[in-house]
Amino acid sequence: MRSMKWRQLGDILVKDKGLPEEIVRQALREQEVSHLKLGEMLRESGAASKEVLAEALATQSGMEYIAEPAVKASALHLLTTVPISYAKENLAVPLEIEGQTIRLAVADPNNNRILNDLSVLTGCRIVPCLASPDRLLQAINQGYETLSGGGDDSMAEIQQDEVDIETLQVEDLIDTSDEAPVIRFVNGLLTQAYRKRASDIHIEPFENELVVRYRVDGVLYEVQRPPFRALPNIVSRLKIMANLDIAEKRLPQDGRFTVRIAGKQADIRVSTLPTAFGERVVLRLLDKSSGVLTLEDIGVEASLLPQIDKMIGKNHGIFLVTGPTGAGKTTTLYAALSAINSRAQNIITVEDPIEYQLNGVGQIQVNPKIDLTFAQGLRSILRQDPDVIMVGEIRDGETAKIAVQAALTGHMVFSTLHTNDSAGALARLVEMGVEPFLAASALVGVLAQRLVRTICPNCRVSYRPDPQLLTELADGGEIPTEATFYRGRGCNSCMQVGYLGRTGLYELLEVNDSIRQLVTGNADAATIRQQALKQGMKTLRQAGLGKVLTGQTTVEEVLRVTQEEI
């Protein structure tokens, strides 16, 4: 029921929400010129969040405020009467139904049209409640995504041999209502992968079966077995979306396309590979709306941050990030670039591929077809008066030598290498043909990393690990006797595996004078590593032990990703 005593929005924001009165007064004065709503002005200026404004509007209108709106299972059938485009346009969604009463979440308390329309469509009494626009849009996407079933419903329909395949524009896959089963199946496959936080989709043909697997938090899980006869249609659909040649089935192909999934833009890379039983397809999903993470976000320990900040803030030198494929090296480089990015510096990158857009940074995409390699791109960058250069990966001796020369001539260079640990990176540069004294002079630091799965917070329980595993994890050190260890039991939130999300383990080697002497003397990686450990370097396994003791991950997970540790 609406309040009988109507209050000004500004009065509510000042007295109930604690906004400074002068800020509200200033916005009211500017409102006379701009003719915008008070809430819009305060939101755009950053004085009030969308949630605070929604709470104030709820108070003003006498409506209930819902902080986390969600469509209940009993109300999902109501979504079939309201197109998602209409729900998004009006920012309104039914949350639940009891008898003949529907509880409807809205963003605008004065939008009576949606109330009247839904009342006519359902014949029910509509009770509105208020939510912030962002939370409401999220609830709409999740509700319709659940209703769509993630592609399972169309699996039985894609056995037909001939399907009318059409091109797909950049649009929200949940909004599409194409009748072709293969199109709905592929859309559902992508939507379901996004919902499960998958980084990759594998479509794998074998002798008598077709298997679909998702990679979630670095581990592959089988999710579906579509009819084998559907493979040509599925592959053709994906090729058209990625602008590949559907007639070419003998050679590998690579492409990409962009779609909107649940209201967020996703960049999807496509790779096809001919096998004995048909073309194998792997899709890499990149959520472009997630933005670039900070070094803190990716799990870098607080004790390492000052050292890393000092290294990446230098005027010249090479800072390397090492680790196997899929260890998150590029994400770390983006975080480092983001930390130093400013208008006072000219930052240029050469990447394969460009995974995220960085504001204020010039980014070059490698293209071997036109001879634009890492080495060629790096040469061209040096003619652009750069301060900081990022090379996606040092793959060969030519790129390594140019990167070292760039560092020695006054540029800060960031790059990655495929080595097991930080000490191996220095020896690897020498193996690539870089003179030892040049490598020693150019390098300022090497960060080795791995990704470990984190324990699901929704089903975390304490347990006692196998003593032998604890001894292996301690690696000669001591584990506090009072330490508590945790693991996940498995729940719906984590797909019953006990892990949800990932964080990084980091090993930082600072290239100081003693390390430089060893490199100049052509010492091997083991000797360099021993010297770094004497100087206090924390190994990957020791970093993992720290995250086990703080309850972030498990003993078994750390041992799994640090198997090569001595």
C-alpha cells in the first residue's frame, strides 16, 4: 500500500539515506537547466548509487524494496506470456504468484502500463514492488535463461539431415526464437556454457558418438551427447557464425564472432580440426563485459604487491610472466598494464589474440597471413615512440632478441614465456639465442604462476587431509598443528564438485646483482633457483600452502597444479 504522506525524493535522500544536503541542493539547482530527473543527475554524478535511489523511490511510493529480485520456479510459466524484449523495455518481471495475486518487480513506480497489461493477460491482481534497474535486468535475464532450458529441449530435434541455416547478428541469444532446431541448439549450448561459467566448449566426434564438454575452472566436464548425425549441421552453423568456409572440411580453420548472452557481450573464438570421425570444434568464451582485473583480484599476495609494483614501474627492462597454457598469464599482464596505465605514457601491445580492450592502450592483433608476427609487430611498435610495450608471448629467438634490445634502449617490456618456474625463464632466453650478459642486464623480474580452484563457499566443510599429502605439501617446512583444513562437499552452485572459481599461486623472482652474475656465467636453471630461494623467494607450493591455511583451496588442488615442484 502506498504511503499516505508523500515526501520529496531529495528529502528522503538527505534524511533517510544520509546524502549531504548541499549535494542534493546543487543537483536541484542544475536540474532547472538540464531538465533531468533528480535521481538521474545524482546517479550520473556518482553522488548516489542505483540501489540507494531505488530504495528512496520505494520509500517515496510506499512500495516494498527488493534488493535481490529473482523469479521463483512457480512463476516461470508467467514469462511465456511476456516477451523478454517487452520485459526489458519496461524493466519489469513477475517474481511469484500466490493464488490470483502476482508480485511484480518494477524499476519505475509510475509505470502503470505494465501493471494493466499483465493484469489483462493473466486476469490476476498485480502487486508491484521496487528494485534497482541493474538487479532487475539481471533477474530478467536469469529468469528467461532458466525458462529456455539451455538447449536441452532442442537436442532431440536436431537429427534431421537438412536444416535452414541462417547468419546470426550480434544479439541476445535468449531473445532469439528461431525455429530451426540446430540454431536453437547452438544458441542454447552457448547460453548454458555462460551460465555454468565455462571458458571453453569442446564438440568432439568419436566413432559412434558425439560428445560435448565444458571446461569450467580449468577442468573438462561432459555435459551432453547430441545425436551423431547432427554433427555436420552443428559445425556448419558455427562456421557461418564465425565467417569460415563451410565447404572446407579437410583443413583446420580459425575464426571468431560476437554475441550477447544474458545481456552481456561475449567474444567467442572458434577452432575447427579435421579428425578421423568428423570435424572437431573448440570454442573459447571471453566475457568482454567483465573488464580487466587488478593484481589483487587475481590473487597476488599482499606481500608481493610492493615488489611487483616496483618492477613494473621501472623506466626500462623486461618483466616476464611464466607458466603453462591456461595459467592466466595474459590476465596477469593486463592487470599489470592496468596498474601503470596513464595518459602520461604511450603503451602499445602486440597480441594473439586481443582478449580484452584496454582504454588508452594501442593494441595490435598478430596476423601471420600478412606476415604480421610478434617480431614484426614489435619492430613496428618501436617506431611509434612507446614507453611501455606488451608482447603477448616470446615464441622464438627473433622476438626474444628484439624484446631484449627494446628493454636495453629505454623501454619497459612485458611478455610471457612457457616455462615451469621463474628460474627457467632466464635459462630459456639464453637457449633462444640471447647473449647471457644481455639477458641479465634486461630482466628486472619473473613471475611464475598457476591457477588453483577455490573452495565453494556454499558447501565448505572442515576435514582432515591424508597425513602423507600434508607432508608432501609442507615440502620440508612445518604446518601449524592447530590449522583447520577445508573442502567443498558439492552442491548445485558448484555442479557438485566442491569448487567454485579460481585464484592464482605466484612465485616472484627478483633479478638482482647475484642473480645477474649467475646468468652472465651461463648458470643452469637449478642453480639460479637455489640462489633465489636463499634470497627468500617463496615457491609456488609454498604460496599454495598459504592459500590452503587461509581456507581458499584444498591440499589436493595445490598438489595437482604443482606436480613439477621439487
